[in-house]
Amino acid sequence: MNNTALIIVDMVKDFTDPEGLVFYPQNLEILPKIKKVLDECRKHNLLVIFLRHSNRKDKFDKNLVNMRPNCIEGTGGDEIDPMLTVDPVKDYVIKKRRYSGFFATDLDMVLRENKIQNVIIVGTKTNCCIRATVTDAYYLDYTPIVVSDCVATNDETVNQVHLTDIKKYLGKVVTSQELFDLLDKGEMV
């Protein structure tokens, strides 16, 4: 299992806090479940990577032209939710400005340097950042494993459609309990 990493996608305050700029309640529902997955992955000494959506303050960002401003550096909105503790020694925090955690970041390099083959993916938003990150992981020959009860979007039908597509075309979809069973058995693929 040393070839497996946990990637936590965009569980930042603008998405998880009721006062956040683009908050929706589904993120509060998955937050404690993600915490359990994080704790379990740490017990098994998996590499942990936090993807942190972060837009530059007072700088042009084409991504923000068509959406509400959010996750602006220095506002606190791009900070990882405090329920998910970052280990500053072991964990990686990778800022991103687009949906995919791989696009214009060093995520692929970090994974390759750590000899990772499997990526467990949790977080928000299933139809945007989760889907894009899973797609790029698949294109880069990683095995994406999405934890179905630890991802969300603001529409459950949309959430399920994307999980169905991911399972059919891009990777594996498991529940957190199924993940825990795989971790306990030492099996990821």
C-alpha cells in the first residue's frame, strides 16, 4: 500500500463553511466522513495530499470571469477546513487554480517521486474538481479510487451520474467502509 495516496480535493472554507462564498450543505455532510478516511489512511501510513483551490488576490484569473469570486488568497476562504488537520511534516498541500489537481501543479511529480500508483480521491465538487482530477489521474496511468460517500456536489442526481461514469470509464468507486476493508487487507487494486 505504500504505492497509494489519499488526495483530498478542495475542502476549503469557502466550500465547507456556512459563511463561505460558495458554500453548500452537502460539503458539511461529507466533511466528518472525509475526516474518518483521513484518519484511517494515516493509520496505514498513506501519503496524504490536500488540493487547495486558491485564486490570487487582485490578479486577473480567467476562471473567475464566469463565476462568483471564491477561494481568494488572504481572505481565509482558500484555507483547508480546520476539521481536516494537515501534518506539516508528512502531508503535501498543493494549490490549484483550475478544476483538475494535475493541471499546472506539481501533483504528478509528487506522486511519481513517492512511487504512487493508486490515488484515493475524496472532496468536492464531484462534477467539476473530482471529475477533472480523476480524468487526469486516469490519463496519467494512476488508478483512481473515488470514495462515493466522501464526495459531493449541490445536486445528488448530478453526483450519481458522475460517479457512475467514473466507475464505468475511469476508475473505481467504493464506499468508505469498502475502502477501510481494502486498507485492512492491504489491497488497493
